[in-house]
Amino acid sequence: MEIENNLPKTFDPKSAEDKWYSKWLESKSFKPKAGKQGKTFTVLMPPPNVTGKLHMGHALDATTQDAVIRYKRMKGFETLWIPGTDHAGISTQAVVEKLIWKQEKKNRHDLGREEFLRRVWEWKEQYGSEIVNQQQKMGVSCDWDYSTFTLDEVPNKAVKKFFVMLFNEGLIYQSDYIVNWDPILQSAISDAEVEHKEVKGFFYYLRYKVKEDPNMELIIATTRPETIFADTAVAVNPDDERFKDLIGKTAIIPICNREVPIIGDEHVDIEKGTGCLKVTPGHDFNDFEIGKRNGLPIINILNKDGTFNKLAPEIEGLKPKDARAEVERILTELDALVEKKEHMNSVGHGQRSDEIVEPMVSKQWFLNTTEMSRVAVEAVESGEMTFFPKGWENTYFAWLKNPKDWCISRQLWWGHQIPVYYCKSCDAKWAAETDPSECVECRGKDFFQDPDVLDTWFSSGLWPLSTLGWPDEKVMAEKGFDKFYPNETLITGFDIIFFWVARMMMMGMKVTGKAPFAHTYIHAIVRDKQGRKMSKSLGNGIDPLDMVAQYGADAMRFTLAAGSGYNRDLNLDPERIEGYRNFVNKLWNAFRFVHPFLDKAKDELPVKSEWHLHDKWILAELNTVSKHMNEAFDVYRFDDASAEIYAFVYDKFCSWYIELSKNILYGEDEKAKIIRATMLKYCFRKIVNLLHPIVPFITEEIWSYLETDSKRLLISEEYVEFDKSLENDDVREMMNKFIDITTGIRNIRSSVNMKPKDEIDVKLFTDDKKLAKFVYESRHFLKDLANVKSGTIRNKEQDRPKKSASLATAHTEIFIPLEGIIDLNEQVNRIKKDMEKTQAEYKKVESKLNNQNFMANAPEEVRAEVNEKAKMYQDKLQSLNTLLDSFM
RNA sequence: GGGCGUUUAGCUCAGCUGGGAGAGCGCUACCCUUACAAGGUAGAUGUCGGGGGUUCAAUCCCCUCAACGCCCACCA
């Protein structure tokens, strides 16, 4: 019979993607809608930087969040997924500065603050929307009306409100402090933004004279000889027998010949170096502390661009590297350099600029996080917020249990300007949420705002609040703050646990007393197939949009979901995407098979008494899959969810149910046809439903053929739930046996190199009467599945055919009489091999049963299982013996 | 130096509270069989990093060694 099919032979992702994304937008399917759960479910998208092109990490973010949101939406939660973008102070400013320099040879100071910011905004308007396009290509179902940019009005207000609040509480303070200075950005950066890298350097052993005793000299080891101009002391350990008499005396710094005190300080390690330490409070974190303890002066010998200033006259204007060489030259000349030894040094680099950061003392704003950290720790310890996988809480704790004050000011222009004002007429300094018109103290008009801006993470930390309108009460009401805060789940990568997760926790709890989200799912970092980080310099990056163009968004999403469980790395090989593209296509073709029969299908399932055993079986299997998928999604095991449905579609639905349906659908029995068509349609509705959170496009496309009401979109359907009444272990057992027999016959066919066209006669022997009956009734199917032309099925008391190709399962012996055609020795060997294997298995269980300790200690169910297995192996061995006998 | 993690089939990885070693990709043979060659059928492959211990029973728990990776701190 010829069946017409007007569907394309391969699935075309592109047209489906565009079509359905617009339909979802039109139908407002992404907007929160009250559902049967009576609860909200909010997810906050980590806002990508406006500078950025989306990379695979974003694609993983998008896929996992979209899967969760779609799942929960279908489960009947009122879902809200909030998108947005981050102004990313440092990187954006750097990108635009570079661009302007390239085009006009002007730096930001040439343009002035106002003009420069205008240019950055212009740039942002042009490129910021690119991100939205890219996200939409991946199918994200977020509510675009909630889209927020960190420099929008409300986040601006949030930042100011929070700043002023903490300023007035005394938690935000200004201080001269040693900070990490990035000479490229010409700004302070926080500790968290510094990355340490191993760099080859040297130990320089320098000779310092002691003023009081011209014959005495101290040898000091240092890795940074160029900083001697900023030294204000020499320190030794007060318990160090070698040097303690020198404490109180004076050392003379080579080159600049400055006299500095020799002091005793516990920090000095007797074992390390020479036991003498040069103290540079202006350019070293530890020395800064020593200086504070001992009241030492601070000398700053660096300019903002990292070159040396006039306090280091011999090297003025030089960069640290050149300065070091010059100092080395002079020291050698003066015979003050005793020795130079190679040494691996770990040196701080700016996360953004990748330039060596210089510790430098400057006036900065700090946020005291002691109390906020404690609260944030408590929230996780109490279970108010849970990490998935749980292990990541260690990383979180490591950061928060050892809080350091957070340097929040940056010497940049692009960002939230610090809302602190200074009066020029009096000494007043105050923080205000709105632009002031006069000095709070002298009411003078001559005041100015602090020129610095806040660390980007300061505004990101308030993201859960500001995206829902805080602190503007009107906007909060519009956006449903009370309804959607706290969020339910945060999904992000582990690299920003303390940059972002910890800060949101601290700030969210500070403002509302509640953790901003209940769950944090930490997903893997996407790497290349060799496990290397994707980076520009390696050129191993994979562009998600290329993958979408090449294989379709569904294939890429399925790949990412399948690779994303509780693992730390996700090594992505484009070949895997191709593999899952094939899966998507498989699904499409399975549907192509069903499609012509949809006319016959009814919308309601027939009464149970009319179900074929195949139907009961596939519905039971599908039901189990739905159970496992629900469980997996609930705990963010996207890998399990994907594997479950993948295996079902391939190994159960396509390989068996569809194959078994052909005989019926191409047959004569009209009633049976209708039932089978109805069942297939029903299964397909469930399959695309279950798959929808992972592969939204193809499932919506297929759904459109299955649902007559074109207004009902799959995205808004109810997710399949477990239904206990569909479970049926007897049917499963029967089908498994039938599959054993079919596979067994195919196995024999393959072993004797039979062509698919060759028809065969099969003789089956089993003592399972129900099975015998079912197999007999299924004889037509066996023709389709294994080209069985004729056969008999008898009990094991009957004589077996001689010299046949044969095989034994635990329940059935299969004979294919082929005397004269087959190599008998080969057959005997095959049976013997099977026998050895089975015997080995049997021995394993037998030894357990003979082990008294096992019988005494093992739980009953385990014993029962082992018993059953032993019986199964015995049966099989007996059958194999019978098979061998047939060759005698 | 402190902490975390990883080590299971050629590759990438799953294996929950101990009780049959699994998946995908790849590979081999045969097949263009009327949903699908982006396919079908059949098949091969593991001393579960090494050693020791607990247990009737260890990939799983404990100890130890080794290799690799990450994070933090520090480096006179």
C-alpha cells in the first residue's frame, strides 16, 4: 500500500524556529499566568555584558534556564523569567575608549566626561540589542517586558538608595588604603578581580648599610628592587637572635641613601629569605599593615599609569619592568647587589586588563561586609537557600566566612557615579539619593559629586530587587515585587559564586531580610572537546549561533542539556551536536510515519479493554519516563531528563512500537487501525510534551499537527504527570520476552549471514503458556520484524529439531532448521561460548547462595533476587544443553 | 601552604542510601527493508588510577599513594 506523505524528509529547523518564536511572542506565552499550582516561579537571567557577543556559556545558561522555566510553566506555576543586560563598567568603557582612539586618536579626557558618556550610550544602543537577537535564536522564553539594563532609572535608584542607606549606617566609608591598582584602567579594582599568575622573576639580594655601625651590613632579599625608593623601614623578627640587637638602629637604603629605622615586627619570618625585610608600606599589602602597626610614613612612587614619579628620580617616567633593569644596573654599579637568583613568582594581574596590578595607596570607598556576610552564610546553613549540587556551598562559605571589606569605588566614568557630595565652602560630605541643590550644612551652592563610579557588581548585587522595581513603589506594584520576590532559582556558573551569588545574597538579605532566591543551580563551564577553556587566544571558541545555523537550536539545546547535570565541566564537541541533530530528525521522521494516519485517530483513548498489549506496554513505558523526567527536572538533572526521553524515543517507541504498528496500520482490520492511530497520536502528544522544555521548536511544530485548536500551543499545555493506573509489570515482562525472542531470531540470522530477504521457518520451545499464546497471536509481527515465514511454538517436552541454528533465552529455545546450509561447528561453538558465559554468571550467584554468611546477613529481597537469577541461569543452561544435544 | 574536585569501554561522561558495570559518540560486519543512510539489524571492547582496610558483599564507605584540574592565601 502506498502512503502519501507531504512532510519534508528532514526537519527544517530554521523555518520552525522563526515561526514559533513569533507565535509565542504574539500569544504572550512568556508572560506570567496564574496556574494550577497557585504559586509563582521566578528566574533571573544573569545579565550578559553589553559589550559581549554571546558565547557557549550563555547558551548553556539560556538552555538550562529556559528548560526549567518551560517545565515549571507547563506544571502550572506562574512563571517569570527576567532578562537584562549589564553595563559592565570596565570592559565596556575599555571597548569604547579603544574604538574612539582608533577612529579619532582621542582619549576620554580629550572628549570630557559628558561627551564620552554620550558616546558610550550611543554604542550601547547600537550593540546592546544584538544580544536580544542572539538569545531569541536560542528560544529563550523570558518576559521581555521585564528587560532591564543596569543603568536604567530603577537600578540607578536602587544603587543610590542602598548606598545612602549603608553610608548612613556607617558601613560604607572612605579611606586611604592600599588597593590593587590597574595601571591600564587607571582604577582601583577589588581583590576578587585580581588573578594571580606564575611569572618568572628573580630574587635580588641587596646590601643595606647600618648607620650606627659602618662595618655592619644587612642583606635583604626582594623580588621588587625598584620599590626601594618607597621603603620606610627595615624589619626583622624581634625574636631573631641574629638581628634583634639592631632594632632601633638605622639602615641606609642604597641609591637614594635615605635613612630608615630598623624595626621589629612579628610578621617577619625568620626562616624566609635572609630574615630581613624591606618595608614598603605604599606598595605592598603586608608592608602596609606593618607600617600601620609601627607608625611608618607612606611613600607613593607611582603615577596612576604605573610609571614612576619624581620621588624615584633615577627611574622617573619608567614602567616597572624597565625601572627594575635600571635599578639593577645602578645597584651593581654601587656594589649593592650581592646576588640575583631565579625565582617563580605569582603576580597579580587585572582580570579585565590582564596587566600586572600595582598595590598602591589611594583614597577609596569601602563597604564593610562583616555582618552582611554572616547573614548570607546563615541563610545557606539554615537551608533558606540551597545549592545544587550541594558541594558548591563550600566555595560560597570560603568566601563569606572570611570577609574582607569590599573596595567599591572605581576610577571610571561608565557606571553609577558615587552619590556622595563634597561642599567646597565648608567641609561637609554627604550622600544623597537625589541630586542636591545645596550643601546640607552651610546651604552653599558650591559643591561637587564624587567623580568615581561604583564597582559593577555593586549594581549586579541588587539585581533581584531592581529588576522587580525596587525601590520605586509604583514600579514595584506594576512589576509585582511582592509576588515574584524572592525568586525561586538562580542558574549560573561557578566562576561568579562570590562575585555575584554572594553579593546578591548579602544585599538582598540586607534590604528585605529574605534570601533573593531559594535555589542556586551551578552549571558546568563549557570547554572545548579537549577540556580546554574556550578563549579568543586559543581560537577554540564555538559560536552558539553558528551551531544554531548549522544544526538547529533544538539540537544545540539538547546537547547542552544532555551534558549538564552536576558536573563541573562540559566538554563540547560539535560532533555531539550533530548526533543530537540526528535525534531531532529521528523524532521528525517518526512523526512523518504517524502523520498520514492522523485522520483516522480519535481524540480520546478507547476503553482499556480494547487496548492491545503493545498499547498497554508503550503507555506504561511512557509513564515511567514521565515520572523520571519530572524528578530529574525538579533537581536540575537535565542530563538524566534528556537521556530518559532519548532512550525511550529510540529504543522503545521507534524500534518497537512503531515497527509493531505497521502490521496493523497497513492491514485490513479497520477498528484496529483506528485504535492504533489513536494510540500513536496520543503517544506523540505526550512525547512532544515531555520533550518541549528541552527542544521547544520541533515539539511545537509537531504539536501543531496534533492539535486541532490552533490557539492551543504546546508551550502552555500541562506537563505530563505520572499516572499510577498506567503501570503494568505483567505486560512489560511479556513484551520483554517477546523482544528477547525477536532479537534472538535476528541474532541467529545475523550469525549465519542471512540476507534480510531470506524467509525462515522458526521453531520455538517454551513452557510459558501465556508467552506461547502471545507469540502465536503475534506471528504476523514476527514476519515484519524478523522475516519469519512460518513456525511452530511448543512446550519443552516436545522433541527438538536436529542440527539447526539455535539459541536459548532464559525462557525460550529458538531453532531455525537450516541443515545443509549452515556450518554446524560454528553453531556448536557459539552455543558453547554462550554456555561458558552463562556458567560464569551462574557460578557467581551460586557461590552467594552457598555462602552461609550471605544467607544470614543479606536482606531478604537481595536473597530473593539472587535466587531468581540462579533459577534463570539454570533454565538457560538447561536449554543450552538441549541445544547441544540437537547436534549429537 | 589551605581547601575543593577528578581518575569507570578508543573519546565524553552517568552510576542515587554498598548486592547484576552503563549511555552517547566512535568502531566492526551485513543491509538503499515502503518514517528516517541525519537510517536499520547484529556485534566487539573495561584488573571501575595503584595499594591496604571495613563488610557476607566495595566502582560506591575508611586509610594511603599517584596523576591531573580548579579555587583561596602567600611568596623576603
